[in-house]
Amino acid sequence: MQCPGQDSRYWSGEDVFESNCPKCGHGVEFFKDDSQRTCRNCGYRMLNPKIDFGCASYCPHAEQCLGALPPELVEAQGDLFKDRIARAMRSYFGEDTRRIRHAEAVAEQAEIIAKAEEGEDMMVIMAVAYLHDIGIREAERKFASSAARYQHSEGPPVAREILTQLKAKPELVDEVCDIIGHHHAPRDEETTNFKVLYDADLIVNKLEQYQENPPTQEPFDRVLAIFLTKAGAEQGKKVLGKYVMS
């Protein structure tokens, strides 16, 4: 069955439209499911200004449905998936604003670190950044504790359910759940994705601590020594260094 959003039988008059080429101003006709069209006047490849990627942000058949996506739209697809995970996290935590703010702060730091590292998968990193503490609620309900070992056991099933509902690729789901299942306890060999998450979480946890109890230089240097990536240590020094007491 064809997706109704892509089936022209369900289209209205607004689903075929004309937009001016940003290079020469010539009119370019678009169907709503065109990802891009070439201007007949100047040859400029123009992205569809109205395209709604909706399900393409998570559907494994997006490329077959919309055609080969240009790099700009692949990046947009990743951003949409990230936004859906963030919304799912916020919905899950509900009125627990402290946990929501923590997850958002870790995601912000993880994105900064990931962009400076090589060998990372940004979609994995952003998914695990938003969901790394997703087991806390179940840990507290079952064990009256948010201890790391309970987060590690309770987080993966919740994350798997959320990501499965978003129709994430199985390999992404498996990796995210694996990282969540030991995110406080690095193994001898870890992926860049794990290391980025670990460093981002360390920055935010220490930031929350230092705002209440600023450290002196010696304990701060010990913290810098446990970062797993060079970019993470540099970002940690930048963000946390201002709290160090001389």
C-alpha cells in the first residue's frame, strides 16, 4: 500500500506549486513529494521549500519512498529523528523537569564533542544522550534507588520500547541499549559513540556539582584525566574550568 501522503489521489491543489529559483528568480514547479528540482532557466538544483519529511525521519523505507536524498536532506532527516527522540524523552519524564534538563544538557555537550571526534555516529550519540538516564524512573519505582546498577538494568528495556515505536533501525536500537546498559562503567574497549556520551554526561554531572561546590585545581585535574576523548577533555576544561577555585 502506498503511503497516503505520497499518493497523488489524496493531494489538493496546494500540493503542486511554483517557487522562484533563489539563483535566477525563474519559476520552478514542484510536486509536494519532490525532494529537489532543477531550474530550467539556469540549471540550479533547488531543494523543495515545502517538503515535509515527517515519517522519513524514522522510516527505514524513506529513500525508496522519496528517492535518493541529497546530503542536505539526509542531515535534515537526522535532525528530525533527533527531535522525535527528544520529544519522546520529555513525554516519558513528564513533569520531572530536572531529568529533562539534564538529558537536554548532555545532548548539547554530546553534539559538540561528537563534531570534533572521528568515527562517531551522530544519530546513535544523540539518541543515547537523550535516553541515557531513561531507566531512572523504573529504578526508583522498583528499588527506591537511582543507583547506576539499577539504571543499567532498567534503562535498556524502556529505551528499546521508545526507539521501536519510532521505527529506528535495529542496529541503532541495539547499540543505544548496549551503551545505556553500562553508561557509567566503561569497558576496556569502547566505541567512540560510548566515549562521547560518557564525556558529555561527565561534564554535565560535574557542572551540576561544581555550581554548588566549586573544586580546587588538584581534584579538577583528576577529573580531566578520566575523560575518554580529547575533545571531551577540552570541552570539560572549557565548561568546568571557570568554577575552579585558585
